[in-house]
Amino acid sequence: MINRLNSLLELHKKDPMDSFVTYGIALEYISANDYQKAEEYLSLLLKNDPKYVPAYMQLAMIKEKVDDMEEAKRIYREGIVVAKELNDIKAAREMEEFLNDLE
């Protein structure tokens, strides 16, 4: 994990706007249960690329894990809107299911 994370961090230094690399870094931090760092990279990703649908789901799941259910719901709702705008019905449905489980 550390080698992969270090490789991704090096790629991120070269191109901090690469959404795929930023998402990969966040996933590595999630795998390490470092939710604070994962949230940092997912938030950065959504700031730079607000149409990156998978980031909404991962960020909302982190909020669930740290027991911030209201923020998780808000992020799911936002992600659902973006997914529908992009006609990503599968992602929208998946987030709707997660949101329904919280409500």
C-alpha cells in the first residue's frame, strides 16, 4: 500500500489536476482507515472536478463512518444530482439506496 500511495503522490505532484490520481490517493487512504486524509483528497477532487461522481459516494461513506450522518446525506443528495445530470443512472440509484438507508 505504501509503495502504491507514494507512487500516486508523486504523480499528483506532477499533475495535481489529474482526477483519477487524486481519487486513487483517496482510496489508498480509505484502505488505511485514514479518513481525514481521504476526505482531504476527495474534497480537493470535487473542488477541481465537481462532475467526478464516484468521489461523492466515497466522501459520503466516510462521513457515515465518522458518524456525520447529516453531512453524508447532503453529499449523497449532491452526488445524485450530478449523476443524473451526467445520465449515470447506476451511480444515482446506488447513492439513492444509501441515502434511503440513512433516512
